[in-house]
Amino acid sequence: MAKALLFDLDGTLLISDPLHYAVFAEMFAERGQELTPAIYESRIHGHHNLDTFPGLFPGEDPQALSDDKEARFRDRLAHGTKPMPGAAELLDQAGQRGWRLAVVTNAPRVNAHHMLEAIGLADRFEVLVIGDECARAKPDPEPYQAAMRRLGVTPADCIAFEDSAGGMRAAQRSGAYPVGIRSGLPHDRLVEAGARATIRDFRDDALPGILARLGGETTP
């Protein structure tokens, strides 16, 4: 059976939270409000824009706010941005082993393409699944299940990498082996959301043991 690695994008393949935070802080300030880390973590991080904006800025058009926010984010994300440490090497390793690769994200498609181009990984994935283009976005497992269907793999033959609580719940519910990236949340929060293991980035010493699952070398 084919094996696969499934990756979230924001906070997983690149460290993007500082840029997202700056954009939201700017939008808050324009409305005479102040964004705090607590608000960002509890109401924004890992949440879908159209679910977030009605509560943040009542009475405004959520879609227009989302479009504005994402355009500002793209303006701040320069080409040549470094991917998450170890990401390119992991993709090389996956290619050598014949593992299938997919990105599964709630980001709009234009943002997803922009991010992958910016970090130089646009041509490394055979499948890109966008939450908005599925019947349900994360934290529902449907985007991950859609990636599995398109790759022709079973949940037991997949490892999914996520950095947010909502994304982790989606990965865990899909049946893939869920691994948390500690780019924004600590180990305990990611485990609480469903992670079976967590790593600092893709150079973490724990990663080879996690990947061994796909080679049948271990089943922790």
C-alpha cells in the first residue's frame, strides 16, 4: 500500500503566525481596538476566517474582511522566505521512499499557492486540498479524508502534521497518525487536541522514530 505524509501549511511548513498576528493587530488598531496574544490564541489561531470575523468585528462583512486580511498577509510574505527547518529535507526523504505528499489547509487557494511559492516548495506536492473547497473545513476531518481519497491511501498509512488545535482535531479524527508542530502551541495543548507526538520542527530528533511507522519498523 502507498504511504503518505499530509501537511498543514500555516505554522507547519512555514512560520507564518507573526505575519498573521501583525495583520490582525493592524485591523484591530484601525477600529480602535487592541489585539492581545490571548485573543489571538483563543479566537483566531487555527480558526476559519468566516467563523472568526463575525465575533471580532460585528456588523461588518466577514467575506470582505477575510479578503482584505489575506491580501495584507500576502503583501507581507516575501518570496525567499525560509520553510520550516528540515521541511525540504523531509520532502526529499519522502520522495526517495516513494511516499505520497499532500498539503491540507484552510487557507484560501490564492494564499496557499503564494505561501508554497514563497518558501520554494510549490512543486513538491501532488495534492493540495483547500478547506473551503470541501464539504466542511477543519476542524472537520473531511479535508484530510479528501486528501487520502485523492492519493489513494488509507488512514493507517498516513502521518499528518499540524500546529493548531483545530487542525490537530481534524487530523486525529481522520484516522491519520497526528503529529503536532510546536510552532505556536506547547506539547500539552497539542496532545489535548489529539496529537500522538509533537516535534519542534522537522529536524527534531524524535522525527525518525515517528517516520519509522510508515516503514513498519515501529508502532508506538
